Amino acid sequence: MSQFSITRNTAPKPRPADDDLAFGTVFTDHMFLMDYREGEGWHDARIVPYAPLSIDPAAAVLHYAQAVFDGSKAFRGADGTIRLFRAPKHVDRLNSSCERLCIPRLDPAVVLQSFHALVRLDQDWVPSKRGTALYLRPTVIASEAFLGVRPARTYTYFLILSPVGPYYAEGINPVKILATDQYVRAVEGGLGAAKAAGNYAASLYAAEQAKKQGYTQVLWLDGVHRKYLDEVGTMNIMVKIGDEVITPPLAGTILAGVTRDSILQLMRDWGLRVSERQISIDEVFAASRAGTLAEMWGTGTAAVVSPVGELGYKGERIAINGGKTGELTQKLYDTIVSIQYGVSNDPHGWTQPVLPD
């Protein structure tokens, strides 16, 4: 499939100023749609004006949460070029999530085409200010109308775009996170490694409880021992103790973050000591007491790199690096953002200009 129809929006919306952008609150003029039917495969790829979807009340997604999504970004560089960041890896992750939820695999080439075509059509929506981007949200939902626990036989793939500012109100300023051993987000063998919609619904209650205590997000611990770091609700987590940077391993309970992978590659390029291993919340607090806890930060497409200035657990709060952004955290943020905006060299070929017609 290399061609699809385009129906242009005859009533385009006003575009917000770069300085007014929040995260995920406004959407561009068009969306990409494609359907799947058992025996027919994926078909009818098309770009249409952004509008509500028509869905049957008995659609499987509404009752059995058979839904996955991903998230990537397009950046407008100082040279005016619009670049996608690691789009093929995001497509691969979308398909991995589909496989885990028994959703038919999409042709990666077609998904990439949808990214380029929709961003190209709505390119005027890509903001220019550093720290802003055009967020891409590809999603697959089960659309078959039936009541029964089995994989659906029809699906809809859609792609929507949203010009965004910083994900957290704090921006690159340190956030406060709360580790919890009371609630569990995922366990090995479950859906933790898939970007399944249900994972995020499962995280809401604990996140709201954390916000009531003044925290930005929850740091989830493993679901078995309830002591090993897993990930933050919207980010992978990394911690620097002494000269070692530690991040939890990809063992089926956390998302294989694309930004996580990029950050690990950068640190290894710089010759830093990097470990993908289990680390307990007790080890983190012990390092704080010993004075060896240097920095802590989260990584994710939405937040990019977000320093952690305060960590709470069982009524105890510790400040990390005096509550300020650490030197390594800042260097990682500056480096990856410079690559995304085409300001600095891209040694690993992570960015790709949006293709012309």
C-alpha cells in the first residue's frame, strides 16, 4: 500500500502561539485512518478532516480494552526542516504492543508513510520554539461490535497530531515523585511492556493520591517484592549513584522507552559506567544517607529528560542534588534536544526529515 486518499479540511482551525502550548490539548486539522477486517487485512488508508470517530456501543475496545497506542514527535529545526525522531523504532514498538494484545500487525512502511504524510499535510502546525514539538499519537482499537472475551475481528488504526509544549508544568525544572508499595501497575508476564491503554487507567488512582501529597508522579515498584524500581507513570527512571548510572532492566514489566534507549546510547558513547539492573528503593535511600546519590531523572517521549529533585517513600522525603537539576541530567537533555532540532550532529541517524510529496 503506497497510495491513499486525502480529503482536505475546508474549515481549518486557528493555530495557537508557541508560547501558549500546553500538552495534548489542541489537535491539527487532519487525521489518518485505516481499517482492518479479518480475511481482508488492513485497507482503506486515508487522510480526512479531524473529527469524532463513529463507533458502535458494543465495540470491543469499550468493553475489553483491546487498545494500544504510541507517541513520537516531529521537530522544526532552526533551518526550518521538520524532522521525526526515531520514528521506525516507535513503529516497531507499536507493533510489539499490538502483538501482545492480539491485534493484527501493521505494515511498518505504511505506518511510517502515515507519519510523513500527515505531518507534511499539517506542517504549519509544527511549532518553532525550542521545547515545543508536534506530538504524533498512533492508536489501534478493536472496533468489532460484540460481547465476548476473544480477539476482535475488525480494528481501526488512527493517527492524530497535537502541537505541544512541556509535558510537566515544571519543564526541565526538577519534579517530585512518590514511590509506592501499596499499589501495583504491572507484574512480569503481564502488560507492563506493552503500551496498552489499560496500563494507564491502572495508574490513575495512585497518581491522584500522590498529587494530593504534592508530588508530580508515582514511581512504581515491582509487583512481586514491591521494592525494586520499575518506572514512573509517564517515564522510565534512571539514577546515578557514585560513578554508576543505573536503570531497571527490560524484564517485561516496564516499557522499552525510545528515549531511554537513546539516553543509554549517549552515555555509553561518553564512556560512562551504565548498568541495566534491579535497584531497590532501599538502595536509593541508603545512597542518599551515604551521600553517594548524585542524580535521578526520568526519560520519555513526552517529557524528554525530567530531573527528579525530591523522592518520597513511606513518609520520608529526600532531596536529590539539593533539589536542583544535575550536571549529567542537564547534559543529556541538552544533547538529545540539540539532535532532535538538528542543531548538533546526529551520529546514530535518529532523525529523519519529513519526506516531500
